[in-house]
Amino acid sequence: MSGPVVQQAPMPFALARLIAGQVCLHACMAGMRMSAPLLALDQGYSPLAVGVLLALFALTQVFLALPAGRYADRHGLRRPVGFSVIAAVLGTGLAVILPVFPVLCLAALLTGGATGTASIALQRHAGRAATNALELKRVFSWLSIGPATSNFVGPFAAGMLIDHAGALIGGRAGDLSGYRAAFLLLALLPLLTWWWVRRMPDLPAESQLRVGGSRRALDLLRDPALRRLLLVNWFLSSCWDVHTFVLPVLGHERGLSASVIGTLLGAFAVAAALVRLMLPLLAAHLREWAVMAGAMVLTALLFALYPFMYSAWSMGVCSVLLGLVLGSVQPMIMSMLHQITPRERHGEALGLRLMSLNASSVLMPLLFGAVGALVGVSVLFWSVGLTVGLGSRTAWQLRPSLEPPPDDKSS
């Protein structure tokens, strides 16, 4: 028996508020993820130490993702987002006061955990508001614009402040005052998230009404389609992590300024946002498995070419193309995840997805740093590109998952 129909705010306005809230909180983490490694490099830390620092952005999410998903299933949207805002402001605020490596590590833990917890609540809320598969693709295409936009806003704004704020107050470009100014701006952004989300109407929780007894998240993995989807998501997320890790290191080695590195990361994010703007218009003609398989092949080709790009302009071209390819994937993954998992366990499934990604993201930057230090970033690009290219077969195998069985066609 279906539950009561809940009247909500008009979908476009409610979705716009969700996107705005996601942009502000995610931009805080994206800015920290660019500026904290640069400060560590300026202070003399090695690429391996930078890998450790980047891994910490994902570490908290490994342990919080499943509890956060269950918490969102029980309490809805506002509570998880409220706690996330507090954690993000605390982490970046501490970096303003004491911008040293241990504090940067703590800020990475807090902002990473805050962003992951809030993302689960926001995605769950948006997915439950959709009524069919086409609307799911459209909703998640619009919602995915948020991280793409924030990946431009956060690094670009932080990079500009790092390069120019110190000189404006009597110091020099790129000094510690510039980093403090960047961290201060990033600390203010999550407060805007709460302003956007605080009056959003919650949907009623379903898990307590429709599921009795104890549940284990690993039970969801009995579905082979979900296992394949999580593996494809891991392949493509690793490519995103490689680009995020390698570009600051590569740019620093080639003498690019913080604002140029931030602009290159921003170009990647803008391209991802632009392709996601087009996806809602094309949603009726797209098949999730086909978009994912194509993205994996194209990413492998771009990773093969990237190490041969030596100027900022050529690196920018590769960043834009990579943003277009990888930016098309997340809406398809989120749409498929909501179709193949029970409605009352969407938050838990989202938490499982985030946990699997970030468990990898804790280890992968450490591996990236070690490989980069031993054999250089070119080998790192080529190795990951080869892996994701070979993994495209897994995305192809997802094709039957969203096709009705023969009995359904004949009925």
C-alpha cells in the first residue's frame, strides 16, 4: 500500500535551493582541497605528504557514509545538513587561525566529512521527489551541476585570494596572509548552505514504516547490478581523483601560479557543469550504461595524451575535454542507483556508494603520491587510463539491468 502523497514546494524552486546549498558547501571543500596542498608544498612538504593530506578529505566519509545514509533515511534533509555546516565552518575556521600542516589535516577531515554527509541527504531528498526514470535522470542532471559549479567557484576564488590578498594588505603575493584570506572565505560559504536549506520541506521517512527488523547495508550488494555500478563508479571517480591530485603537483613543477592552477581546475569544473546543463534536455535519448561505457573509453584516451601537454593552454584543453567526459557520468550513475535499489533504502545505498568511493580515495592519493615520486606523473596517468579503458566492459554489462524481462514485455 502506497504512503500518503506529500505536497511540496514547486519542483524547480525546491531543486534550485538544493543546488545552491550544495554549491556553497561543496565549494568550501573544493577550495580547501586545492589550497591546502599548495600551502603544504610551499612549506616544503613532499608529494607523498600531499597525497596523505588529500586522502584525509575522504577518510571521514569512509566511516560516516553508512551512518549518514541511515540517519538521512530516519531524519530527512535538514538535520544532516545542519551538522555538516557546523563541521565545515569549524574545520576551515581552524585553518584561518593556525595554517600549519596538522591543522590542515584536521580541516580536510572535517570538510570532507561534512560534504559527504550533506551530499547523501541532498541526493536522497532529490531522488525521492522524482516520480519516474526520466525524471530521475533530469533531476540528477540538474543536481549534479552543483558539484561541477563548486569545483570552479572554490578553487578559483581561493587561488585568486592566495595570489592577491597578501599584496593588498601590505605583504606579498602568495604569502601566508593570502592563504588565511582564502580559508576565511571558504569558512563563510557553508553558512549560505544553511540559509538555502533551512526551510526546505522534508519528505516523510519510509524505512521505519516499510522495513521491519535489522538491516545490513552489505545485503544490498547481493544485487549484481549494484556491484557492477559501484565498480564503474569507482573507476571513474579514480580518474577524477587522479586529475585533482596530479594537476596541482604538475602545475607546481612547471612553475604555474596558484591562480593559473585554480583556473585549470576551474576549466575542468566549468566543462563538467556545461555538459550537465545539456543532459536534462537530452535525458529522454540517453541510456545510462551507454554514457558510462563511452566516458570510460574517452577518459582512457585523454589520460594517454595529458602528459604530453606542457603549456597552460594545452593543459587547459585537456582539462576541458576531461570535464565534458567525466561530467556526464554522475547523473547516469545516480539515476541508475535509484532505479535498482529499494526506495526506502535510498539513503543507505547512497551511503554505501560514498563509502566505497572514499575507502578508495583514502588509499589512492597515497598510491598516487608514491607512484608520482618514484616514476613520475606521466606513468600515473597512463596506468589509470589503461585500467579505466579495460574496465569499460563492466559498464557495458549494466545494459540488461534497466531493461524489462521478457515476461514483462509480453504481459
